Amino acid sequence: MRKPGCPLKVRAAAGVLLSALVLFVAGTAQAKLDTALCLACHNASPPKADQARRVSLHVNAKLFGSSVHAALGCPACHSDITSVPHKQPRQKVSCVVCHPTQNSAYSRSVHADGVRGKQVLPGCLDCHGNPHGILSARNPESQVYPLNLPRTCGSCHGNPELAKRYGFSDVYRLYMDSIHGFALTKDGLLVAAQCSSCHGSHEIRSRKDPTSRTARSNIPSTCGSCHAGVKASYVEGVHGKALAAGKARTPVCTNCHTAHRVSDVKTVAWQVDTVGTCGGCHRGRLRTYRDTFHGQVTGLGFSETARCWSCHGSHRILPASDPKSSVAPANLQATCGTCHTGASASFVSYQPHADPHDKHLNPTLYYAALFMNLLMASVFTFFGIHTLLWLSRSLFDRAATNSHRGSGGPSGSRARKIS
């Protein structure tokens, strides 16, 4: 029994005849070009193809209909085509015609630098997708929708081969393991930071560029666009003031939290590691902290103990000379009292960073340590000399005894009689 429906060859022939008819009518009447007329050929079945360039000329009518360009129609981009049938090849479509602002921003980006250098770096369609199906950034199906953007950027920045070629790290993997990545991809929070939140969208500049959003001096403002309260506290602290004064080595957000693999600060692992993070700059303070009970307990991996930020704060860090500082003399009882309930004035006289090597800061401890070191050195020197003298006397006596035996002493005569 014959199957219902037209055979494939018959349907294909019908499509070709329909396209030819449309072209004939359009060419004869010189009808005004519009999207429907274009799609009559380019959405036909079987799909049209440019054999010379080996590319498909098929346009999915449904996909184009949902794109941001649907209202403009085909002639808006393909302005060089004025009649049908049209000549091949057509002119290359330029996004600059309608998007000069975005193009100007892109021309100053690291991606445009790569294009000028004839490197394979992303252009408009690499990020926005199919040219006939570009969706609004607010459309959940768009490649640049916040939930999808990390994967779009990750197509390059998660590619080991490209990372090796252009010298960047696998930031996609780091981001996906971060608190931002989890909040965006696991919890679906659109407010979570993603690639464009920090780097921008079109004008993505190198972090070495002073105008870049990720340049060291601009990082607090970039992070502060979401973390406004934290930024305000940071600006009031010694680190924020030092950065404003132009001190290049001043720590910013990424020094403590890293750039892409931002961890949850509530985890024990992160809290334990913060001591080493602060100690990366404050090495002397880290050394004295390690000598204390707090430091030794931290070294064992316990989380319930005082660390740098427990006393000094985390973002609004002020010097002890500032009356508003948590370590100012007038505030020490309250600060220590958060862990040690009822801490007295005598209790807070404890020196958490006592340094036996600084005679100006701790003169009593300095001279006590100096005395103990000299005493220990004297004891070791005395007993070292005593040991050497004892050893030399023992070696001398043993040599004398062996010499006496070899010269025929009582032990030697007895041996000869026995033999």
C-alpha cells in the first residue's frame, strides 16, 4: 500500500517551482523587497546553499521572527540587495551601521586588539549567536542573558587550547566554583555577578589599562557597584585611604577574595586561610600572632578562635590611634568581650602582637628575651667547651692505655704465659 503524503522528490520540486514563481513575479513587477519575499526563497525546502562558498543560505523564519531584528526586516541589513533574483556574492553585513556606539566601545577592547592582530578572537556573532536569530539580552534564550553569559564567555575562556595560545587562565572553571557562580547557575539569582558585571560588555579592557574596570585602582568601585555597603566601609579604612592616596601596593578586594574564585566567607576553610592572607602583607604581625595561643589554635585548624578580622574588622580597618577603631584603647574591652565575656581592663592589657625583637614597642620583653638568649648562649658555650675538653681527655687516656698494653705491660705478659 502506498504511504499517504507527497514523496520527498515531489515536495522538493514543488518548493523549487514556488521559489521560481515568486522570483518571476517579483522580477516582473519589481515589487518592493520585504521579509516575506526574502523568506519565500531563503526559508524554502530544501534549504538554499551558496555552492561557491559552501555555506547555507537558509533562514529559519520562526527563529528570525523572534529576533530583535525581525521588525526591521531583511533589507535593513542587506541594503545592497535591491531586486530579486540578486547577484552573488552579496556584500558582507556590518553591524556598525546600526550599532556605532557598541562598535566604538568594542574597538577599544582587548578583543578588537586581537582582531587587528589577525588573531581568532570573538566578534559580534561569537557572543550574540546566529545572525538571523539574535535575541534581546533580556530574553532567557539569549546567549548574553545573565544566566547564559558565563557559558558563552567560557566557550573561549574555558578552552585549554585557547588559554595556552593567548596566555590566560581557565577563569571559567574558577568562576563556576565561586560563590558568584553558584548563586547564578545553581540558585538562579540574576543579581549575582557574572562576566559583564565586572568586565563590561563591549569595552572589555586589559586589567593593565588604568581605565579598565578591573584595573587595580578601580576594583573597589567595580565590586562596590553590587557591594555598596562594603565599599563604603573599605573607603573609610586604612586600606581605602591608602589607595586614594595613590599607594600602588595597597590591598583591594581581589587581594583578599581573589578575582574569579570568590569563596563564601562563612566557610571554615576560608576563615582559617585569612590569617595567611593578611600575613602576606603584614609578615611581622603574622609572626607574632603565630606565637600566641590564638595563632597556635588556628594553626591546628580550629575555627572558634580570634583571627585578624576578629579584632581589627574586615573592611573598615582603622589604626589604634583612631577613637573609632575596634582596637583603640577605649574600645578594647568591648572588642575582646565579644569572645571573653566580662573582659576587664587588666585582661585587655595583654599584648596580642608582643615582639621580642622590637625594643621600642616592647622594651621589657626585648631585654628579657635578650638576657635569656645570652644566658642560653653562655650555657651552650660553657658545656660545649666542657664536652670538648672531656672528649679530648678521654681520647688521650684511651691512647695511653693502648700504648701501655702494646709495650708489654701486665696485660701483655699474662697473654704470653697463657699462649
